[in-house]
Amino acid sequence: MKKKQKIFISFFSLLALFILISSTIFADYTFLGKRNSGAKFYVWYDTSVFNNSYEGYFNTGKNNWNNISSKVGPLTYNQNSEVNGKKSDRYYVGSTTNSGVLGYFNPMLNNGTSVNPFESSWDYGSIYAYKNQIDLYGLTSAQITSSVATHEVGHSLSLSHNFGSACNNNCVMTANALTSIAPNTEDKTQLKNKWGN
Amino acid sequence: MKTQIGSKMKYTVSAIVLILACIFIFFLIKLNNQELKVINFPASYISYDSESDLSKSADIIVLGTPAEEFQSRKHQEVRHEDGSLADFYTLTDFKIEKFLKKPEIVHPNTINDDTITFTEPISIIDNNGERAIISLDGYQELEYGENYIVFLKDNGMGNYSVINMNEGKFNLQKDEISQLSSHGDKEASDRHSQIRREVLKRYINN
Ligand SMILES: [Zn+2]
């Protein structure tokens, strides 16, 4: 009896420990919503992207998410904002009144209604890079590529801000620091967590 | 007989009218009190991890309270030529109790008597026929009737705006922890509490 009890107790404490550890290790930093047509789609650049010579940043930013999951990418540039009757994601360069804001992602339904990505899925999205703040804070090319372009495209692939210890303020999807890197192991884990291997 | 049926009819009709009126009033009240839907856009921004970094980077640090309810403030949206949402913010009038940091020259038109006007990264827009609150990265507006310490920075365009999202304004009375975990992440709330403690310690306790 006593032995059985011991086994019983140790089994459940092990189970509790396992749940605790796995919840910290496998913390989910993705949106509930996602792009309705999946993660292989076309992107379109507004003339503001070319006028400000940001196409290089966006090219690298979107290509950085290729070859991680077989379900994600390639995100292909097309000069038409609609391909085969489907809306492409739209990239812009603009300016903002909000100090220190470098860019944002706006997920929308086909009729242009914005949705909350934390709650629901979308048909297409727009990404703005805010050049006035990027210039004001003197971001390097590597930081624009990583913290603005790659980061915002990451949002369009359903990745949310990563506050976890596996990221440690040092992955592309951190909100707490500027980075100069391509997606690292933790970014890739979250992408696969959302879309599959 | 005839009169009996007549009065019965009258009762029934009045009862139906009364019920319809009640339903109508009920929906009217409900419509009026309907809370606006909140859409939280993910954003990338310059972030500060501590009170000292925030204090160093802010051009203005001010203690005070909003002059108006959020819904009454000036909500702005900027549309690109193709209609896409290029920028948005709210102009907030804030009653100054005390400046904790102030540059020698403050932008004109931002201070009027005891009020400073600055921007918050949140707005109310017409989202295809439905009014909605849109915010950057879960930012929550300064609440009317509450006292705050707010960290502001010159945006390079003649305005001051709140920096560091929710970790750029701190409610003096309460830790807005539960409201701020809009992403459901404990780490972000802990971060807010931590910086708030540092801010209160430096600017309030001594
Ligand atoms: Zn972000």
C-alpha cells in the first residue's frame, strides 16, 4: 500500500513538473488569427517603398522567413496588388506622429475592415515602416532589416511579441530591444509552432 | 358582448404596445452603452527597460491628469492616397500638476496655461461603418479621473508623444497590471510593474 502511494504521488508530482516545464519551454508567442489563405502569398510594394529605397530591406525581411517551415513562404513580390483574384500583402514607407514607433502591421478582411489578430483571422495585411522615426533614432541598415522589416513580416505570419526566456530580448520578435539578426532558433520554433514543419 | 370584446382588444393592444416600447427602449439603451470594439495592431517601437533609460530619453516628464474623457478627445487618422491607414493617434489635453523634467524651450502651441497637449498611440476610427478603438501594441489610453506620470518625447514634427507604449505612463494610484496583459503574457505585466515601482520610487517617494 505504502509503496503504491509513493508511486502514485511521485507520478503526479512528475506530471505536474512536466506540465510546468513544458509550459515555460513551449510558451506560445503567436496570434490566434492567421492569414486565411495560408502563409504562401504575394506581396506588393507601394511607390513609397521605391522612392525611399526600402525595397532591399523588405526583400530581405520577407525572404528571411523562407526555408524554415514547408508551409511558410516564399512570399513573392508582384507589381500587381492582386494576383489570381487574391489580394497581396501591401508594404509602405511613411511617417508617424508617435515617437519611437518604427512600423506596424494592419490585418484586414477583403472589404478593408481591420481585425484584431489576437482574436481573428484576416485576408490580407499592410505593413508600414516609419522612416521619420527610423531616421530620428539613427537605426543601422541591419536594424532596419531585422527590427522593422523582418519583424513586421513576422507579425504578418502570425508571430506575436516574444517575451519568453528562450527569446531573452534577443530574437527578431522581441519588442524590448533593437536587433540586427535574421530569425533565430526561437523565432523559427514559434513559426513552426504556428504553421507546422 | 361587443363592448366586452372591445375592451379585451384594447387591453391586448395596449399590452403589446407596452411590450414593444420596453423592447425598443431596452435596445436603445444597449446601443448607447455599447462598448467600442478594440483592435490591437502589433507594432515595432523603441523600447526602454528601466526608469533610468526612460528618464534619460524623455524630453518631458510630467505629472498630472487627463482633462477629458477618452471619447471626447481629438482622434486622428491619416490615410494614404490609396486609403490605407498610414498613421493614427489621439491628441490628449493633460492638466499639469508638476513637471518632473522639462526642456528649456518647449514647442509652442503644446502648452496652454496649466495644460499640455500630447499624442497617444491610440485612436477611434470608422472601421468600415463601425466605430472602433485602434491601438498600437495594446496601448491603453490615459483614463479620465486618474493621475499619471507620463514620459514624452519630441517626435521631430513639433509634437510630444508618449514613448515606450504602456511602459511610458504610470498610474499613481493603481498598478494597471491586469488591464495591460492584453496579450495574456505575464512577462509584459511584470515588466510594467517593475518599471512603475522604479518610477514611483524616484519621483514620488522622495
Ligand atoms: Zn512588433
